[in-house]
Amino acid sequence: MEHITLLIGIVIVTALVFDFTNGFHDTANAMATTISTGAMKPKAAVAMSAVLNLVGAFLSVEVAKTISSGIIDEGAGIKPEVIFAGLVGAIIWNLLTWLAGLPSSSSHALLGGLIGATLASVGMGAVNGDVVVMKVLIPALAAPLVAGIAATLATRLTYRLARNADEKQTAKGYRAGQITSAALVSLAHGTNDAQKTMGVITLALISGGALGADADPPLWVITSAGVAIALGTYLGGWRIIRTMGKGLTDIRPPQGFAAQTSAAATILASSHIGFSLSTTHVCSGAVMGSGLGRKGGVVRWSTATRMFTGWAMTLPAAGGIAAISAVIADQGDWGVTVVAVLLVVISGGIYLASRREVVDHTNVNDVDPIAPEEPGVVTTAMQSVAPPPAQATIPAQLSAEQADARTAPAAEGGPDNGSRTPSTDAADADSKDTADGPGAAGPQNAERPVTEEKPQRPAGLLP
């Protein structure tokens, strides 16, 4: 019993370490747009987010129940070593994606770690597959899409309503709206993500016999999880804040307000019904949606592709690390010790690697502005096979003298040095008409309509 008590204590500490990494990994979800638009100073923004994360941890326990008694069957012989291994997988993946500045899902890292460790130690029967599909996988696909569409529509509506307003006059209003919506996201983050750690600690207590089956998280578990995620949030995951705030799209105050409001509504709704939703997926989808919603907005799809790849890898990568950890931890005390030492060594190595290029509150916004990217492979291929635009020709009704006059410079090596033909003259007129609008070129355009028939030219003229 003493061994189990000590092991449960190790699991609880490891769970709180994960909660801490969850805090600084996901700070960008709430505050990236607010910081990037200058609505709040970086340190003030993360401080406000930390306080609201702590408050949100006390608002609900529905997601904690999903973790503690939904994904994993606690009656299938789950041991504390398994939970410890799952947490190790989640922490290492969180740190790796933080080092890369990649806004991946801490929630899916935790779930992937628990599932991978359970599969390696107990087997498929201990994982509730229907719950994984309904409350993890389907929300993972739907959440960014729903939040992105909502943010796109909200951005367009915001710009439409303010189209006749003075930008300077509306700046203060958007600033207040961004701060309010960022506060909602922070509150929602604490309500959703802090509960995941509560659920893990509760599962450890149940597996060790300290709590009965289907028990709710005790008050001390709720408090400790809320404090850990708040401390991590205050530390600030500046690398991911830079990616979310400046790397995906050029966020302006109206877009930031629309994105954060859409994300907060989606996260709060999911927390109410017990979906273990990824706040990263929601907020990233909302940021991209706001970029698409503004006329002339640019989304950096190369960064988005890296992010989507990270999302797809999170569950299997964290699960694989956790499965290896579970096999080692199942060997007994020395196995748990080895896994703990490896966790410390790997975490220290990632931290030292991050010091090579420091990103903090002083340089988080120091990035090049978003510019349209080069066309991709598909776009280039389509352009290469597209038919060239039809060349305008000299009308058939032109006299031979007019045709001679138009082609004389080309035939005699005039000022155009043979570079201009009737076709290029007409094409120039077409391009001017397209650029300036129909009729902008004056009556000359009316005298030279474009015809589909090739004009008859006197013999001897250039083609």
C-alpha cells in the first residue's frame, strides 16, 4: 500500500506538470490575437488569462468525468503506472511542439498518451472506442470547421456594420471587444482544459483505491489543477503566440474580436455537453476563418499545412511515446524510475534547445508581414494548361490603307523596331480597357472592336 501511495503521488505531480505545460502551450489560444493587434500589452494579457483560467477551473466538472470514466475503463485493471506513462507521452509531445512553435492540441496529446499506454499495458478492451469516436475524434474534425465558418461570417458582418464608420473612432470599441472576447476564451480554456488534468488525477486516485468508481474530483484536485494551469499560462508560450498571432494571417482588431468571440462560444458550448474539445483546434480555425472573412486578407497556408500535420500526428505520436514508457514502467520500481529520469533529461534538452533562439514578450511580434505566397503545384499546373487569351485583330472593314498605316512601323523597322503588330496594338487597347473599366479608353475603343474572324489583309503585309 505504501508503494501504491508513493506511485500515486508521482502520478499526481506528473499530472500537474502536464497541466503546467498545457497552460503555457495554450496561452496563444486566448491571447495571441489580442497581443498581435496591440489591444493589450503581452505581460498584462497573459496575467489576465492566468486569473481567468483559474476561475474557469471551478465552473464545471463534465469534461473531467469524460476523462476519468469515459475514455478509459477504470475497472479494466488500469494501474497508476499506465497513467504515469500516458502523462509522460503527453508532456514530451507538448514540449516538442512548443519548441517548433506549433499550436498542436494538448488535449489530444493527453488522450493519445492515455490510450497508447493503456493499449500497451492492458489491451484494446480497456479503451472505450465509441466514446473516443463520439467525444474526441468527431469534435476534433468538426471544431475547427465550425469555429472557422463562424469567424468568417462574424468578420464579414463586423466589417459590413462598420463600413461607414471612422477607423480611429471604432478602434477603442474593437479594443474593448477584443479584451472582453479574450477573457471569455481564457475562462472557457480553464473550464475545458484544466478539467482534463482533474480527470487524470481522479482516474489515478480511483485506480489506486483512494476514491470509489465514478467519483467526482475532490476540491483539492480542482484547486491544484486550476493553479497549475494558471501558472503555466502566466509563463506564456511566446513561440506559439507568435505563430497564432502573426504566422497564420495578418490579424486586425475587427478580425481578432470576431475570431475570439466565435472560439469562446464554441468552447463553452462543448464544455457544457462534456466534449473533450481541443481549444487549439477551435482557436486556430477561428483565426484562419477571420483571415478569410476580411476582403484582401491573406492566410499563410504553408504554416496552416504544418499545423494540420501536427494535429494529425498528435494522437499517434503521444500514444507511441506513452506506449514505450508503459512497457518500461511495467517492469517495476526501476522501470518507473527510468521513465522519470528520461522525462527529466528529454525536457531539459528541449529547454536548452529553445535557448538558441529566445522568444519572449519583448520580441513576440517581431516577424515579417504576411505576403501572398507563390502559387502551389496545382495552381501552376492549371495555369500551364490554360488556353492563352484571345488576341484582338484588326476589324475586317478597315481599308487597305489603314492596314498599311498600322503595320508600317513593323514592316519598315520604325520606332517600334518591328516589335509591334496590329495584334499587340489591339491587345494593348484591350488591357487598358480591362484595367480602367469599359469605355475608359474613349472613342478609340469603339472604332476598334474585337472580332472573332481573321481580317483579310492585302498580299505582302506581315501576318
